[in-house]
Amino acid sequence: MNTLGDIVTTLFGESTQTVDIILLLTLLTLLPSIVLMLTGFTRILIVLSFVRNSLGMQQTPPNQVVIGLALFLTFFIMSPVLTRVYDEAYVPYTSGEITQDEFIENAMAPTREFMIRQVQETDLNFFLGLSGEQYDSIDDVPNTVLIPAFLTSEIKHAFLIGFFIYIPFVVVDMIVASTLMAMGMMMLPPAMISLPFKVLMFVLVDGWQLVIGSLMQSFR
């Protein structure tokens, strides 16, 4: 089976620079999908969205801020993986020491190790059952099985963390609603009163630091 490099070489000759430019443009096009599928970005973004919704503020922080924070936290978490990809795949490839196929294989090795550490066994077994294949070792599991199992596990992790984030804010809403009902102020929306209390509580306990710290710990 011809690789992308073989096809480009056939069309444009032996120009390594041309091949590298085509590969770079292809990588940039696929970069958003790669970030979503192969990193912890999905878990982080979902958890940050849970925080915003539990506070009752649909547009604060804005989407751009939430996504930006999720991206930088993702880079922080994935920095050891990115360093290994650079040292073991990118540098040898640009030096001409390895081929394109070896570059992809070397780049995927640390990424697969990260995904294998995070994936839940139940999700992996589920997708293995759907594929109808059996493998002697988890290292033999193909990416077509590992990646969807990893994404499913990330979503489950995020929802579990989000559940615990919601609990204290639900308690505040219940207390405020009960107090307003006891005072006969049933026409006053409880959310209007509970919102400043939830924000105050979140600030006093340094909520952002707690959430980010919990996210960092969840990837270990």
C-alpha cells in the first residue's frame, strides 16, 4: 500500500521539501481532530463546561476563555508526550534518519501509552467485542479500537467529575429555594438569589484551583 509520501513523490518527484510541505498542510488540517481524539482536551473542556453550568452562568466565562484554558491545560498535561514525539519522531525524521512510516509509528508510541493509561478496561473490552477480534496484549490493540475506547473513557471521567462539582451548587440552590418558600417569597426566582451565593462560595474556596488541580490529578 502506497503511503502519502510515495504518492506525493510519484506526482512531484524526489523533492523532500515538497513532501514535507504537503505533510505539514495535512497535519494542520487534521490538528483539531487530533487534539480531540488523542489528548485530554475532551475531558478538560467538558469539566470546565460543567463548572460554568453549575454556577448558573451560561456565558461567563465566555466560550473563547473556556476553550483557551482547556487548550493550555491540555498542552500542560501532554507536554511529556509532545517532548517524546519531538525527540523520537520529529528530530530523526527531519534529519533523514527514519522514513515517514517510522515517523508515524514513533509519534504514535508515546501517544498510545498515554491513551492506554487513561482508558478504562470496560470501554476497551466493549470495543474489542464490537470489533470481533482478540489480542494477546493491549499493546497489540489497533488504533481503530483504542481511540474510540479512549474517547468514551474520557467522557465518562468528565461526567463523573462534573457530578461531584454539581453537588455543592445544588445544595445551595435547595437551601435558597427552601428559605424563599418559608418566607412566602415564592414568586421570586431562586436562581436570582442563589447565583451570588454560589459565586461567593466558589471564590472563597478557590474553586478554579480546586477544579484544575482535580483535573491534573485525574490524569495520573
